[in-house]
Amino acid sequence: MVTIPYLVKPWEHQLVAIDRAAPRDHFGLFFEMGAGKTMTAINILRKWYVSEKRLLRTLVLGPPIVVQNWRREFGMHSKVQDHVVCLEGTGKKRLETFGKASALGPPVFVTNYESLLMAPLFQALADWVPEVIVFDESHKVKSMTAKRTKLAIKLADLAKRRLILTGTPILNTPMDIFAQYRVMDGGETFGKNFFVFRAQYFYDKN
């Protein structure tokens, strides 16, 4: 098992999650609010980086409010903060920032889900072929009919390793879980077809 020194000692439940996730290529963190999902995820990433002996091309997607927080948390819990680049602003600005940073080395990009809907940036991210993708507040990609979810799946399928983080994986119906697991494990758990999943696990009460 890969061992790393912790800059801030994790809580017991975080240590369990880190140890369980480290040997896997995908994992879901469904901690409640305040239980330290971001710190846990960063330490999982650190173990993945150490196991590969290099900084992997990493993309973190989440709501706008968490973008800068991820950069701060990387500074608190790792030594790769100088490689963390936030993609914010207009689509043109994000694309310029992405181009400059990706040319210098394998940075960790952090941006919000709206970047998926910016066609030139999405294509640039796809061509970059992220090796790791983190979906923070993964319930934001729970709808299989949403364009954002469909694009998230396309990117996720390119990555070797994937993490999903949310304290509320099911907001409206248990069917919310399908798309989140689809981006996480590529269909390993519930398959790739939503209608097959629905037919297998649900029935029409009408």
C-alpha cells in the first residue's frame, strides 16, 4: 500500500476512505457536509500521484463557489498548489489560461461545470485527455437528459481514475444515482444504458 505523510492528520473516517480508494481507479465520497470530502479527495489524489511517480493530468469540476476553495485546500494538504490552475471568467479567458498552463506541464485544473458547455474549452480539455477527474457536488450531473451530464460522461470516459463527491447523491429519486455512478465507474455498477437500469430496478406504479 502506498504511504504518504499527511500535512494535516485526517480523521478516522477519512483515513478509512483514503485507504479504500487508493488501490482503486474510481471511488465515491458521500460524506455529510463538514466531514471533509475535499481534504480526503486530495489525499487520495496524492496517493495516486505517488503510485504513478508523477503528477497526473487532473481536472476538478464543481460549482463556482468551490473553485478557489480547492486551490486553498491543495495548499493545506499537498505540495502541488503551484501546479493548481483555476479556470474562471469568460470562455475565451478560460481557454487562454488553459492553453498557457497546459503548455508548461501537467497542471491540476479546477473549474466549474459550466466549462463543459463552452465548446472550444470542452474540446481542449478532451484533447488534453485528463488522467484523473474529480466531480465535486456530483449531484450536479445527476440528470441523464442534461447536456452537462452527457458532456461530463464523455470526459469521464477518457480518464483512467475518477472520484465523485457529494453529501446528497439522491435529491429527488433513487434514479439520481445512475448518472453519478456512470461518470464514476464507466457503467461498471449500473451499466451504461439508463433505460435498462430503470427497467431493472424500478417499476411504474401507475
